[in-house]
Amino acid sequence: MNAMAQSLVVPMPETAADRLALLFDAHYDRLYRLARRLATDPDAARDLVQDTFLRAARSLTSVPTVRQDEEAWLVRVLINIARDAWRRRDVRRRHDVAAPVSAAGSDVEAAFVARATVWRALDSLTPRRRAIVVMHELEGLAVPAIAALLGVAEVTVRWHLAKGRRELSRLLTTQGEHHGKR
Amino acid sequence: MASVDELLRDADPLRHEPPDEASRARVRRVVMSASHDSPLSPWRRRAMLGMSVALVSAALAVVGVSIWPGSSGTVHAAAMRFEIRLAELEPGLGLRELRPSGSSKPLYLHSDVVVTNGDIVQARVVAGRDADHFNIAVVLTPEGARKLLAATTSHIGRPMAILVDNELVAAPTVRSAIAGEALITGDYSRAEADRVAAGISVR
């Protein structure tokens, strides 16, 4: 049935509360996964998701009714909220977070520190670029799917991917040298 | 040194953090407390059974355009026959085989028409996913809603066919009993949506 197999008949909610509940239950997990990969810690990720749904609650009539479009709407709002927070952050602190976390004793701790260092390097990317890198590298989404989700041209996605990879590579190489000098 | 991709995958916090259901529930409570339990919109109140549905069809984005190609023609309002029929994925007695365009798998239609133009109070164009795309909201009469409810209640998990002028435009799977209203969604231009809505509205 190809595309037709995707057709669904689903109950439409009667009230704003029903609609919001359906929206939350259908998209929370997907949004949290993205938010967690855009945020430094789980609390920040939950705040991002919560703010996204609160914005949806305030303007429920502007949320599209088709599932894929709902998801795209929510993802774009989430990235915009992340971008606003990222801009508000002190520029100096934003660059500091890319600095290596202090070294630790055991192998387990060392592995944790290494992962945290890589993760914090992502903070220096703009949220949109970070989202594109995350969707491609960690969610396994292809360039056209990301372009459709974000409502941008495929060439823009490819450009952000290339720039993001280069920035991360430069940061992580620099940090590797830091570690090497210790 | 490992590649950036490998480093990212290894550092991915979702690999190391278990799902936190308590936090999810907490966020849900906060979000739901911001909601007003008001009706979604005034036109929904016209639904006679107090129950509304969305007929969600990703297929229409593709198929709809091939059936209603562009806005070059004038609006032939009375020309369109709108039908909803129950359908099956396997052949059976009295079922008519229909092969959707672009699909290798046929659909088998029941001979009874569940809903047709006469069961529709109103078909109108509503906003779509952005300023350039439109959907069509269809409000059924009480009789149309009753027939659709009766038909779909015993047909959950099986397909139904939506036909316009005898052409299959969508074959959604019934996920729950439906009555009242339907929303035909699918990236129509304003002119296409106007044309379809006008065609469906005329009895």
C-alpha cells in the first residue's frame, strides 16, 4: 500500500485539554530524546520539553493536526527555545564549557569525564546546528528528513553538518592536546 | 583518535541514563495544569454526536494532487461524488477489487456505501500545516454520523476507502469508531482545496 499504509483514523479530541494530553503522550518521548541531546543535563532537557509543551498549550490552535506536522512544529519550537536560552547564556561561560573537565582517578571515572568532555564540546555549537548534527549522527535521520522536519533546504542541512563536524573536530583535537600535555 | 561520529555516539547521554517516568509524569502535570478545558473551536460544537474525528491521511499529499491536478480548471461543484466505504485487505464474496495507483497491493471494497454527499452538512477549507497548504473539514449529518459510527465500530483495525468520483484517494485503517466530523488533510493548494470542498458540499 506504500504511502496509503500510513493513513490512520484517529479520534480527534473535543477539548483543548484532551488535545494537549494527546499531543504530550504522542510526542514527549521523541522531544525528550532530542532535548536531552541538546542540553547539558536531564533537568535542562526536561525544562526544554516542558517549555515546548507550555508554548503549545498557549497556542493550541496553531499546532497542526497531522502527526508528522505536529512533530515538526514541536521540534522547531523546542529548537527555538533552546536557541533563546543559548543566546542568553554568558558568552564567556559558553566557551568555558568546551574546556576539559578535570581528570579523575579510576577508569570508570576517566571514561565518564571523557564522555562529559565530548558532550560539553557540543555546547559551543548553535542549537540549530547541534540539532542537525544530533539528528543525523545519533538519530540516524537522513538529510532530506531533517530538512523537512526543520523546514529548511537540504543544502542548509548539509552545510550545518559539515560546519558542525569541523567545529567539533577542532574542539576535540584541541582538548586531546590539552590532555596530552598534562 | 576516534572519529567525531564515534565520540558522539559514545558520549550520547541516552545510552547511559535510564528512562525517568517520574519526571515525565511531573512534566505532564505541569503542562496539563496550563490547559483550559474549553471546547477546541466553535465549529466543533456543531458535531451532532458530540464526538469528532480526524481522518488523517498522509497519502492524500501524494494521491490527492494526482487526482486534482492543479487549479487550472473551473470549479465544477456538482461533479464530485464523495464516498466512504468499508474495505478489506483480502478478497471475499461481494467485494470489488480496486488497485490503488502506485500500489502493488489491491484493496477489496464492500458494495455498500457508508457515507456519501447527502450525509454531509458542510465541507470547508481549513488551514493546513503552513500558510500555503490547506485541508478540508467535513461535517456529517446526524444520520451520516450514525452510519459511520455503526460501520466503523465493527471494523476496527481494518481499512476503509475514501473515494472521490470513484477514485480512491485514501485507504486509512480504522483505529477507533468514528462519527461526526472528518478532516481530510493533505497539502492542498488553496485552489485545489476550494474545488474539492465545493464538489463534496453539493448534494
